[in-house]
Amino acid sequence: MTDSWVNSAEILGSDLPLELSGTGNRRALLMDALREAVRSGRLAPGTRLPPYRSLAADLGLARNTVADAYAELVAEGWLAARQGSGTRVAERAAPVTPVHRPRTPERVARPVHDLVQGQPDPSVFPRTAWLASARRALAAAPDDAFGPGDPHGRPELRRALAGYLARVRGVRASPERIVLCSGAAHGLRLLAEVVGGPWAAEAYGLPFHRELLASHGVGTRPLGVDADGARVDGLTRHDRAVLLTPAHQFPTGGPLHPARRAAVVDWARAAGGLVVEDDYDGEFRYDRQPVGAVQGLDPEHVVLVGSVSKSLSPALRIGWMVLPQRLVAPVVAAKGEREQFSSATEQLTLADFIESGAYDRQVRRMRQRHRRRRDQLVDALHARAPHVRVTGIAAGLHAVVELPPGTERSAVRAAAWQGLAVEGLGDYLHPGAEHASRGPRASRTHRAGAAGNADAVRAAGPADASPVPHRDGLVVGYATPAESAYPEALDALCRSLPPAGPPSATAAPAPPPPPAAP
């Protein structure tokens, strides 16, 4: 079957009638059909969906296609995944009654300034160098590059990555141990399917990753985080894996202490567990050389997951896993018989980009730019808000601005009044850690959609007994704005911060007055 296909008939998949119509990507067609079924009321809130394996078999789709569609709809809020009860239609995704809308669309307030973490400034993508690599790669490409893709990924890129990661990150791997994927999230989905659960995860981390694991039936439980990184002494023999960001803990900003690096490897050896090392910005340290990957300590018990999302662009959809030998075949089998996710031509282009030295030059250029941005942030806060401070090491594409206790939510609201998009540190706290450490108070992320993951937390077992004190702060992504927009974004940030003084005096700045009438 090809990717361009038409099927306008109703298909019965495990008693789930779906109308898949149109041409194009199968996952997108399935997602559109499920959204429409929810909108129309054919799938009511709380309805349990078939297991993705059953639906894939009945619809004639690849299992990964259905699994990825479910995971993306969970992230969007259409579906909810609960440990032990499968995937269901989210309770808040009630049918919408059609209404007549005015011809002139309603104006939607958009942030004027963007300091949300997660991506580099798209204007600095190295277009000229990338185009040169694309031309060379296409001219030299073997004929099989234009046939069905190998799920391992192109050998040219795997060879280039093996050399680069060994040189820059201290990774010990042959090209045969590298499996390409469409990004870190895709890698986690594959590992969840192969390894199973439960997993331990840092108490502060990306909610999307926890929800993604939960959508694949893998519960997570929180490990405390302090200035030395994750409290790996909380790991047990019941944990199948642990998800860590050792080079630069996301989002709090500290590296994993050397003693804890050794301890987590010892745990994996003794318990037969797996360390999943998310190397999301390991190349970007500004005060010294980046620390090597934990994978180098024990390649048979650590998986390194990386991508070019931070160094080049998330639009490329190219990532990699450096796997223990025993996991290569199961991960490739879970991925499918053919490459469905990353373009072979872009893989070849990236291989040339690395081998030509262009990738090293781009990383050095971005390292200088991000360090300058971080210095500007520190200087602005020192001058205008000396009572707050930037925490963590000088690394990555974001920094945490630590706030006085009890002021985080008011600072986020004040930022919105200033037209500034920025996130609170509490939005990244694991629901299990939150309940243990903060009692009834809930972060915006947990209130909005982490219920499925909370069920997975309970199934995973008790949280780390060590308390996880909540720290009020803002997660400031300083890489995203264009060069000309960054000073104004910093100005808006400084205007949003609470004033100095005791907690009783740290109220949100008053919203700006309405403009005077002409």
C-alpha cells in the first residue's frame, strides 16, 4: 500500500466506525477521523477506544501509526490515557454544537513577546550551508536511498553520528547500535513499547514526555531533584527504567553529580534496569566544555536519546537512539518494516552536514549566541530586579528565574498583561511529587490535563519518600526571539516580576491602564 490512498467508505475497526477519506498521511487521516467522531458526538466523553494493536489490525494500518495518532490526540486533549483502563475520549472533549459565526473572525489576543522554552530562533537556520550539503548528498546518493527506507535509518548518517557523538559527547557506540527516529518523543514511544513500565522520572521535567509514556501504558513516579540533579538513591528494583537529563537537568538547570552518575549506572547493573539519557541540549554549555554522556560509562545499560531540534530545527524531525546491543532488534521491530518517519534525503543531507564540519560550526555559532542571550538576561535582572536570580549552570536554551515564595502564579499573570508568553516552574512538576510536597495546590499543567498521568503514577507505585519542595520561578526561553525582539522581551519580563519585599507584599503588578480615549 502506498501513502497516497483514498478510502471514503466506513471501516469497522473493533466496532469503532471511522470514515477515512482523502489522500495523504495515514496517521493524519486517522487523527482527523477520530477528532470528527468526538466533535459530532459519535464518540462520547469517557468512551473507551480499542487497543491500538486491535485498531491497527482491523484498519490495515501499522501499529505505530495508530499508537502515534493516539499519543498525539492525548497531547492535544482529545483523548486521555489511564493506566489499567486504556485510552478513552477525554471528559472535556464534549461535542460542540455548531453555531453561526460572524464573517469577520474574532480577534484573538496573541503574545507580543515569546520567552517560552523549546526551540531556537528559526531565522538562524543555516540555509546556505544546508543547501550545499543537500546538493552534495543528492549527487552522491546511492540508488537504494530512493527505495523503501530501512527502519534502522540511513547508514551514512549512522556512521556520521557515531563519529560525532564519540568525539563531542564521549559516546561509545558503533553505527549498528544507532537507530534513527523522528525526535526524542518518538524515541521514548519506541522504548516504552519495548521496555514496558514502570519508569522513574525526574520530579521536574516535560509533562509531554510523562503523558506520552502514560499513553503507552507506562507509569512514571517522581525522583527528587536538587542542586546535584536527580536523587537517584530513590530508584528501586521495581523500576524498569529511569528517564534523566544528566547534562543539564530540565528545567531546573543543574548537572547530575559525578557520584550520582556512577550510582545510577550501578543501579542499572544490579537491578537489570535501563537508564534513558535525554541529551536534549548536551552540546550547549557556556562556562566550560560540555560534560560527557552517561552512556559512555556503560553502553549496555544506558540509552542516549538525541535530536537536532535544539541545534538546527525541530522541523527536520531527525533524532537518534544509541542503544544497548540487546535492544536494537526489538526497537527496530517496534518501529516497523520500513522507515515511515524521517526523509532519507534529509538524513543524507545531515550526514554530509556533519562530515563537512558545518554542524560543528553551527553549534559553535549557536553556543556564542545563546551565551550572549543568557548574559543579557542576567545583566537585565541584576540591574532591574536584583532580588531575583538566575539559577542553574550556564547552559542550554533556557534559564530559571527564581522568585520569592508564593509569587509564581501572579508573575505569570502579570507577564500575560505585558503581552509576554512565559511559563512557571510549577508547570513542569510531576503530579506525584506535587501531591507529596505541595498538598492541595495544583499547577496549571496538572489542572489542565495530567489526570491520565496521575493514574499512571498511582499504578507505578509510591513516590520517592524524599520531599520535593516546590520552588517558585519562571522558565525563560531566551533562544526563541529574533535578535531585534529580544531586548523588548526582556523589558516585558522585568516589568512582570514581583517587587522586593516580604511575601505579603509580593502581589502581581497592576495591569496596565486602558489607553486614553482619542
